[in-house]
Amino acid sequence: MPSSPNTSVSSTNNIVPNNAVPSNTVPNNTGANQTTVVSGGGGQKRTRSERVASVVAKPSLLGWFWRELRKDNKIFHLMLMLVAVLGICAVIGAWNPPLGFRHHTIVYRNIVCATPFSVPSPQGQREAEMRVRSELKHVFINDPQPLIQMRDELRNTVAVMVNAENFDSLSPSDKLEWMKFLRPAGDVPQNIESDPKAAFEAFQGAFKAAFPVFDDFNRSLNRAFVPMEKGLIRQLDFTSLEGNQQQILVYKEGDTYDLAEPVFLNAVLIEDGSKFLDSLTKEMKNKELAQFLFQRIRPNLGGAFKGTLREDIEATARLRQEAIEAIKPVRVEFLPGQTLPIETGTPIGFSGMNILKAEYAETMKARHIDEKMLRFTAVAVLLVILFVLGWAFIFRRERRKPKTARGTAVLLFFLFLTVVTGRFLQHCSTEIGQWELVPLLLFVQCIAIMYSWEFSVVLASILTVALVLPDGSGIGIPLVMIGTSVAVATQLGRLRSRTKLIIVGFTSGCIAFTLTLATGLLNNRITDTFLFWEAGANFFWPIIAAFIMTGLLPFIERPFGIVTDMSLLELVDVSHPLLQELIRRAPATYSHSMQVGTVAEAAADAIRARGLMTRVGAYFHDIGKIFKPEYFAENQGDSKNLHNMLEPRMSTLIIVAHVKDGVDLARQHRLPQPLIDLIEQHHGTSLVSFFYGRAARQSKESGHGDHIEEGSFRYPGPKPQSKEAGILMLADASESACRSFDGNSPGKIESMVRQITKSKLDDGQFDDCGMTLKELKIVENNIINSLIAIKHGRIRYPGQESIEAQGRLLDRERAIASSPPAPSQIDAARNAS
């Protein structure tokens, strides 16, 4: 096909002739190769004196160390780590050694008391409470109304009997009432009993002899009932363990219980009523008369009569509680040299742990300040060394790491918060399972998702040391914590569904269960129910952490710049407003972006980079072309090349602006920051060499020969800062360049991709992305294979020659229409076809 004056897209989507090599991927011969290109931009060749001055003596070890500290603001990072270490040391109480014992561990030697101390005695406390309960005087309310009714009824009945002339003058009902006076009594003569009339006469005789005036009887009767007015009770409703059996507290109805007075129980018990007989005998001055009166009231003292006292349950409970609260704590004293009551060869129970903790607390109080400061310093130095080693590993080996002081501060804050939460749960735990696993695993999951599993394992190891230092529980718990953390971290490389978190939690729980049993047996733990309870609890902690993380993940992704594969899968949807706008305004650019996404994802997966992230970044990398799509060749079609009417510098500004416009659009639509970085870095600081060459030619042809500043024709950058950005740059340039020539020759594609790779490498565009030469070679080969597969050839179908001829004719007519020629030229072109 004859060459056309039309243009196509170069590797940076600049306008170049079809027969030209893509300008920003291949060094041109228009002056760009006349300068020495250094990392970050071009510059003039150095003079001999400059080269000599650049050779410096090898610095001393101290100088090298100081220079390394000053790089990347490492001093500030170290200061933040030091603050975090001091905070952690304060939280874990680094000035005191660990206790060294845990609940249900086995001791094989007697433990001797080292310092005097005392512990609360639960048994002694219970015994003291039992004594208080047994000695407590219950509170009763005295209601004398039933006794008063009994006395008045007796007085009225006696008045009837005394006032009768004789037995025969009594009414039938009064005779029946009189019979109540004749119930058998201990020393009443039987002849009187058998003859009611004789007994009546004897009663009247005895009464008149004792009380000539009835008022005297009233006074004597009142005095006889006075002792009983203190209260009467049939029996107590509580045992000797529940209250005092000798005395009770009594207060009158209508008063308050604080006015209650102690009363001996034998003074208020009804028993057989002998108290009434004794009181009547004393006051009546006639034993026979007292017997008659007692027999009359005796039925009223039977089982139906409960007495005049009823217990005030609330007042009694209040006094009981006050008495229990007033008990002084009962403590057991231990002296130095005394063997503590902890059996050897058996698991330490809760009481044994309380004794050991009490001795430990007293021992720590006796330690001198110098000893505390010395141990605090030792622990701080240990943690600083661990932090420095971990950070050195991270900065040397991990490309995904906090790059700013703010990022480091946030990371260390959450690490400190994890230690605080872990220590709180250690204090609150019931000694069954390691509760501190929950915050530890939450932190590990966050770091593994945000950065990498290697990074999370390093920090998990530091956290484990910080959490077990104040515990001193041997090797078992650290193995469980580190093993479970590694199991969680290594499974979180690619998080494409929320169910994966639950699966990770379940598998990690199984590992925690197994490790708990294994370390328990390793520490000679008895395989009893408690060990399985502890293993079961450790099985559930990772699952609980996974469920918590599932709920927290949406809330930590955007604030902390986390982009999980789940979020990326949502952005892959072509219904996204930005992609829809790109389809509408720049359909050819959209097609190019899809092709770049396919090529870049395969290349990223080949070196274990984030392929999905690279594909989504490729979809959005050229969204800045939405504003001026007609200035980019893939969207021009048959229309005129607008750059022919512009100065090279102006064309460069338009071409370069699509990066900034894309970043602004991405931020406006709240795309994640890692995707914004890919948009910003996908051209790095590459030279827009086509327009740079055009500017150099124009300057030379004009006779000025002025030097053209290369920096004015470069993208603002920055260079790719990640492997994904470097892969996207290479895939974008390669896919664009392969569109600029005819044919689908695999050799041509391979030659073009290798030339572009070398050009970018020589220009220093891959200096900061962390990609090794081996990985770059893998990416290069993968891109070549993908482009060859995309541009594969097909067999020619019958009649295809005529279709191609018609296509060439239409292309010529469109080319002529873009710059209208004379009509004769059109006819000549048709005849030539």
C-alpha cells in the first residue's frame, strides 16, 4: 500500500509518520543521540574535568553509615521506631521480669517463698461469712393485737360467770362456754371435772375470795399478760447455720427496724403455754383460779396460733449484708523459706496462680529502681534491634512498604495499638486460649493485604516477642502465635472474594489447634480436658479475626490506600462512568487500553506482580485523552492532523497534558491512589522524541542552530515506582508501536519490543520500579508472545483481493479529500487503481 501523509500512534501516542520508527521508544538521528541521557533526563556530555571531579575517594564506614541514614529520611523513620519501642516497653511493663508460670502448667519442684506476702483465703472468707450468718439476730415485728383480743375475750367470759347467781341460771350457750374452763389440767381435782356445777361453785368461791372487786381482777389480768406482750412465736423458721438461735431482734408494729431490741428466744416461745400458767398463778394469788383461767385460753394457744411475731425478711437481709461487708478480708501469711502450697507434678490451678501472682507482686515491689531501669533498657535495646533488622529487610527486599514518614507513623501507631489491645486481653483472659491472637491476626491480615505477606510475617514476629516478653511462658505460646500468623499471612496474597477471609480463618484455626496440642505435649502438659479447651479456643480466634476483618475491610481500604482484588474487580466493570465516557469520546483509545490491559496483566502475572492491578490501571491509564481526543492519532481517523498547524512545543504540551488530566479525573472519581499512581507514572519521564526531533530540525533549518532543551519535551513523571507501573509503561509503548507498521510479522514485533525495552532501560525509566533485569527479560518475552498472539495471521479468503483493491481506492480518495487536489488528479488515481 502506498505511503500516506496520514499519521499513526507512536509508543507514547505522539503523532509520527507511518514509515517512521516510534520516536519515544527508539533513539532518533535528529540530535537526541548527541547528548548523554542520564537517569531522569538528558544532559550534555561531561567534560574531562567534570569526569575527574566525579571520582571521589571511598568513604569511611562511619561516613557511609551516616550517608545511608540521611537517604529517604531514614533518621526520622528511626525516631518514630524509637518512640514506638518506648511506648511498647511502657505497655508491657518492661522494667519487671515475667512471672514465668501460667495456669494449668506443671511444676516439677517445690516452690519456696522468697519474700513475705499474704494472699486472700477464700476458705477462710467463707468460714467467716458462715460465722456471721450463724450469729446474725433475725429481725421480727411484734403485733400484740391477737394477744389483746385473747385477754379481752377472757375478761368478758369471766365477768359472765362471776355475775351469774348459780350454775342453773346460766344460759345453754354460757354453760357450753363454762365447759371450756373444765378441760383437764395437771393438778385440778377429778371430782370437780366430773361435776360442772360443783366446779362452777368452786370457781365463784375462789374468784370472790381472791377479788372482791372485779376491777382488781382486771388489773391482775393485765399484769399477767404483760410478759407476753414482748412477743410470742411458735418456732423459728431458720436453722442454726442461718441465724442466732438464742436471741432475736424485736420492734413494735409501726416502728422502724433500727429501734429493734434484742430478746431472748426462750422468753417468747409459746411452747406448751406454761408461761401463761405461771404468770396467771403469780398474779391471781390463787392457784385454783389460775388453773381455771389457763384452761379457758389454752385452746387459743394451739397450733393455729402463730404468735404475735413475724419476721421482717428485708431488714434481716439488710443486716446480714452489712455484717458480711464488715468482715475484714481473711488472708494467709507466707514467710521466706516456706514452701508454697502448690503440688508438684500436677497442673497449677487458679488458687495456685493467685499465690504465685501475689508473691510476684510483692517481689516486684521490693526491686530497686536501678534493677528496673536496667531491665527496661535491655528490653528496649532488644526491640530496637528487632525493629532495625526488620526495617532493614523491608527497605532492602520489599517494594511495597511505607514510603513516607506519615505512612511509617500510621503503621507504628497501629502496631502499638495491637500491643495495647493484646496486653489488655491477656489481663482479661480466663487463661483458656491466647486471646491476644485476635488483635495480632487482625494486624497481620491488614499488613498482608496492604503490603505483602513477607512484611506481615516480619512485623508479626516483632509483635510476638513484645507480647510474650512480659509473660515468660516458654516456647509454646510464641510458636502458636508465629505459626498462626504465618498461616494467615501466606494465604492472603490475592484477595478476590470475602469468603477467602473466612477460609483463611478456618485453615489458620486448624493450624492453631494443632500447634496448641503439639506445644502442650512438648511442654509435658497433661492431655486433659483443659488442654483441648485451650486448643479449641485457639481454633476459634483466627475465625473470629477473619469475620471482624471482613466487616472492617471496606472501612480501611480507602483511608489507608488499600486496593484489594475485590475492589479491583469492581473497577474492571466497563460500566464505570470514566470508561463509558472514554468509549463515547475516544473509542480507539478505549480499544487500545483494553489491549494494553490484556498484555500487561499476563506480563505482571509472569513475575508474580499484581496482574489484576496492572490490567485495571491499563484500562484507566489514558482517560486524560477524553478532553482532546482529536489530537491523538488513533482517534483522528481520516481527518486532518491538527499538529501540522502547531509548534512542536505546543504539540508536546498537548500530548503530555493527558497524564495530568487523567490524574485529575481519577481523583475526581475517587479512584484508589495506587491506580492514580499508575496513570501518573505510565510514561515516566520519557522523551517525546518525535516533537523534540521536529523542533531540532526546524531550529537547524532556520539557521539558528540553537540548542533545544530536552527537558521541555519530556513527561513530568515521576518514573515508575512499582513493577506494575514499569510493566504498564512497556506494554503501552509496545502495543502502540506495533500498530504503527503494516503486517503481522512475529519477527518485526519481537524486534520492535526489544528495541523499546532497551530504549526505556537506557533512559533510566526502570530505575525506581524495583524490577530486576531477569524480571524485565521475562516481561519483555511475555509482551512479545502476547502481541504476536493478538496480531496473529489468518488464511486469505476467496475474493479478498478485490476487497483489498476497493479498500486501497477508498484510502486514496480519503487522503486526497484531506487536501483537495484538482479533479484530474482524482481521475488519474482511479485509472492507476
